[in-house]
Amino acid sequence: MSALHIKKGSTRHSAYNLRPTFSDVQERHTIAVLVENEPGVLARVIGLFAGRGYNIESLTVAEVDHTGHLSRITIVTKGTPQVIEQIKAQLGRIVTVHDVHDLTVEGATVERELAIFKVSGEGDKRVEALRLADIFRANVVDSTLSSFVFEITGAPDKIDAFADLMRPLGLVEVARTGVAALLRGD
Amino acid sequence: MTREMTGAKMVIQALKDQGVDTVFGYPGGAVLPIYDEIFLQNDIQHILVRHEQGAVHAAEGYARSTGKPGVALVTSGPGATNAVTGLTDALLDSIPIIVLTGQVPSFMIGSDAFQEADTVGITRPCTKHNWLVKDTDDLPGVLHEAFHVATSGRPGPVLIDIPKDVQFATGNYNGPKPSASHYQPPVKGDIETITELVAAIEKAERPVFYTGGGVINSGPAASQLLRELVDSTGFPVTSTLMGLGAYPASGKHWLGMLGMHGLYEANMAMHGCDLMINIGARFDDRITGVLSSFSPNSTKAHIDIDPSSINKVVRVDIPIVGDVAHVLEDILKIWKSRGRKTNAEAVVSWNRQVDEWRKVDCLKFAEDKEIIKPQYALQRLEALTKKYDRYVTTEVGQHQMWAAQFLGFEDPNRWMTSGGLGTMGYGFPASIGVQMAHPDSLVINVAGEASWLMNMQEMGTATQYKLPVKQFILNNERLGMVRQWQELLHGSRYSQSWSESLPDFVKLAEAFGAKGIICSDPADLDDAIMEMIEHDGPVIFDCLVTKHENCFPMIPSGKAHNEMLLGEADTEGAIQAGGAVLV
């Protein structure tokens, strides 16, 4: 399965190849966790973050290997290097976790998120919203005389930027999927 | 070979196939089919405890004293929730146990049925892993996997929740297949890093071994290899509470326990060393004192099977992930092949310094002719029981620390105590588990009266199975450690730290059909202890000791290893505001 073809991570050996871990700088990391898709596995992962006081900025989960019953959880988290190392080691300890990959340190990544925006307005604002959507390559997936629903994919930054632009133009509601990420190259 | 049988029978069959001979449990509605199967067989002995917490601690005692996993069987709802403390205790001390819980029938799950609790939800954070089995065909695989997970890598408690309909239904049973699991934590350490450690060993001027429960968990070979390494390098060795016995207390290089109530020489060696070799310990806060001043000038090596222990609280320079026995074997192999070198001259003078610290005689206490000092009671217990085939459990508090200071352990698996969780009420049921595993040995639970009362119902278990467990209660009519902290931190305002109505322990013993002994005069103590040892049956020994005795040495909260309080004279203003918020 190509979706699972990711380089062997550092988790099982996280004690080695240590970066300087005792700095106070907060870093944002995208971590991919390959888990057995059994009941409660997401609760184990989330419970770990809640119980040990780690941050979750975004989280996506879906089964990626239907025959092997493996799901891929992508977590964006923030912490000092020491906390990030702990998060990876603690994730690796969960019995049903097969692999943990810190995509942020393993190489360049492709990160994508899908979001749906409802923007309502009339006249110039409506025209401007449509024009900006075009610039951002957002698709109109629903339309009334006074509203649009835009679908947009991209890196989280791009979606944030789009949200900032839509807000004064009548942004009503947003739904975001959270980040899915893969390493670039082979 | 596949055989068809009911889920309940599978449970018993899997336990047999896993070599289980004893199960500690308490029946209830949701486990009746399994209890029926227990009734119909004779290979596995079931010990009926009096409270589910007792079952789990007994399984822990069994596990810790044998190196084999312990097994507990309880019902759904309250049976499962009562097991939570024991599970958490086993998780923090890395004790392999398997807890089987009954569950309401699977078609009733989620309906708030009678005695229904979300057991896997409740126990998810306090087990290494847990399972809810919804199909009888899945049960054998889960049972065998549970034993594998509990005992592989860093050991720990696991729980299997089995709905009643799954117990009744029939399915196909298969025996254990060890290779079936994807869970295979590596046991070999990285050779390059081990070589780096060997190089550090060769150069070190002030080395110290700091060993922990991981050495015990790794098995008897690990203790043997540790002894070889310590004795052939001549480096001093200290241990955490959980690691006592891995290196013999009579050994030449033994420093005694380290940490908050550790020995002066052990803590000073930790503070002053230039190479710290942590073997299977985890830099617990009871060990390190204030982190900013923890062993400031040392290179730190850390051997641990759990990668998450590395750099969790203390930054280490030489991290080695692997099983203690495997790593020690490689260390010895490489060290010998490089010519068994140490910086002998420096190590000799380091050991001379250690001997100077030993002369402080930090465990000395003011003897008393009238009242039994708790330290004296333990000194006498040690002297009179040392030659026996002895196992010791403890409750939690001052008595536990004094036991760790004054009792000497020559072998691993002889000392069972609640270290990480600090569970009052652990020791008595644990002593029952130990005695079941070692029916002919002398099993003593060193207790405080307050801890002991937390699981005193297990007297029923001890007498029913004629288990000659000795309950050695240091009775100061106080929650001694709480009182000590209130004295040092809260202006001697003893808020709720004593009991106004303690039972007559002799009568209590007799009420349960056991023997009670009371002793209050130091002159009678030896005879009374001998009477306890020689009695063939459970004994409650009510040893009336000094009411306000503090446990020293003590590293106050927020202080470093070299800032120990050695006695009453040191306590004035010893703990400042910053330390007072710590536990």
C-alpha cells in the first residue's frame, strides 16, 4: 500500500539521534501514527495527550489499510523539543500503535487540509468573496442568492489566510478536517 | 489444536496453558460462568479475597515474588472499579498482572444495566493495555496476547473485560502462539552506545551505579550480572526502593537505598559522582530531589527498556534502550574484551570518600529503654528473621521507609512494596499473594496501623487458607508520615492525622481466628518476635512504638541530595515556601 510506504520512523529508537531536547522553544510538529484500527484506539491516543497535558492543534484519523485494519492518525502538536520527544515515545508505547513518524524532522512534507466555508452577503461583498475564492482556487459547492459554500484545500496557513479574508465579507461558519500529511519524495 | 468450548472454559484453559496455578478473585453476577468452570476443575487454585482491591494486590505480591504474572478475577461494575487502585499500582511499579473482569452481556452494554461500568474506559489510563472481547472466537487470542503484553518489554497490568454472553457462547480455542503478536519490544541495546558507556566506565573517577526495579523485572540473570559488574569494577552501588535486593545488602559496595529517605552515603555519592550509571530506574521525584541541583557534575548513562523513560525528567548523556540483563551482558562482554580497565587509583580514593560518608552513621537514632523505637523494632526484626527464607511486604509511610533502611535484602524478589503509587493497604493483601506462591517461607508484612486497616478485611482470606502471614504493625496511633510532614511544613498542626478509636488488634486477630500479639516493652520485643515467627498461622503483631518519631535522613521537598536533614536538630525552617507546594 503506497499510503503506508513511509520511511521507518525514529520512535522505537527515540533515545538515539536526539536533537537538543532541553530547550524552551515551542515547536510545532506533525506526527503520523499508524495504529491497529480496533475499538478505543483513538481514545488511547487522545487520552494520552489529555492525561499528560500535551497539546493537540489538529487531529485527523481514518483507516488507510482496509485489509490490515490499520488507521493513520495525523496529529499536529506543539511543545518544547523535550515534550515532543516524550509525545513520540509515549505514543510508541501504546500496544496497538505500530509506528510513529515525526514528519517535521523526517523530511519535507506535503500537508493538506480541507475546509468548507459558508459566506453570506449581497452586492459587492458577494462579488468580492467569489473573486477571492477564485484566487485561492476554492470551489463553490453550494450557492443561494445570498450565500456561498466554498470548498478549499491547502496547507493550514492558506486556509487561515482565506478565513481572514472571508471574515469581513460575511463568513458564517467554517468546518475544517485537520491536517493530513505525507513526506515528500520516495 | 483447535477445540470447541465455551468462553468461560476458554478462560480456564488459557490460564492453564499459560502456566497459571493461582487466581485471586471474588465472584459476582457477570463472572458466574467462569466461576462455574473453576468449580469443575482442580488445576488452578482460586483464592477468595474479601475485596477486589485485595485480589489485585495479592496478584501483584505473587508476581513480584515469583517473576511470573499474577492473575485476578473480578466481576463487572463495582468489582472492576475496586480493581482500579491495584491496576494503577501495578502500572506505576511495572508489575505484570492480568485482571479478568466480567461484563454485562454484550447486547446490554451501554444501557446502564445493573453492575455495568465502562471498564475498558475506566481502566484505559491505568493499564498497559486492555481489551473488551465481544466475540468468543476472539477470546483465546486475546487471553494469550494479554500474557504476552503483560510480561514483554516494560511489564505492566493488563485487563480483559468479558461480557457474560461471550462466556456462555461456544467458539474455537487455540493454544498460545508466541510469535503471533506484533508487540515485540527490542531487548538488545545499541552496541555503539554501550561501548560509549564502557569507555566512560574505564575513565570514571567518581562512578556510582544507581539501580532500580528494572533490574528485578529483568529476572534473576540481571541481578547476577549486576553483582558481577559491581564487584569487578569496585564501583559503589545504590538502589531505589523498588530495586532493593538486586545487589545484596551485605555486599561490599552497597551504599543502601537512595532518595528522599535514602542513606547519607548514597545521596552524597549521587550528588558528587562524575559518572552515574542508571540501570532500570526512572529518575523518580522521590529519588532526584530538586532537579536543578541533581548530581550537577556527572555524565549520566541510563539503561531502560522503555524509550519514554529516557530524558523524561533528567537529561542523560548515554541513553541505552534495552533489557537490563541483555545490556549488562553486553557491557561486561565489551568491558572484558577491552581489558577490564578502570581508573583504579581514582576509584580507590572515591571509595575512601564514600567510607567517610558512611561514618556519619545516618541511621543512628536515640535508643529508649521504656518505649519501643520503630527503628529498634525493625533492627530486631532484621536480626531475628535474617536467617529465614524470608519475604517482606510493606504498607506505605514511615514504617515502609524504615523497613527499607533497616532490613537487608540479599536476593531479588524478596521485597514487595508500593513504590510509585504509594498505596496504603497494599502490603497485607500482597503478603497473601506472596505466601500463596511460597507456602513454606516466612512472609512478613511490615505495616503501620493506619495503612493496615485499609485492607484488614483480608484477615478472612489469611485464616480461610491458613496462610501464616505475619502482620508486623508498628503502631504509633498516627498517620506517621503525614504527621511528620505536618510537623515540618504546617507548624505541627496535626490535622486529621491520628485515629481516636483504633481496634484492639489482639482481639481483632482472635475474632478472625488468628493469633494476636501485643508488645510495648523493648525488653519483651525479641521474645514476642520469636513467638510471632514460630506460630504456625497468621499473626497480627501490635508493636506499640514511639508516637512522634520522624524518619531521617530526609531530603526536604525542593532541596538537593547534599541538603539532607539527618535528625531533629536540622529541621528548623528546613522547608521553605517553594518546597511546601511539592508533595
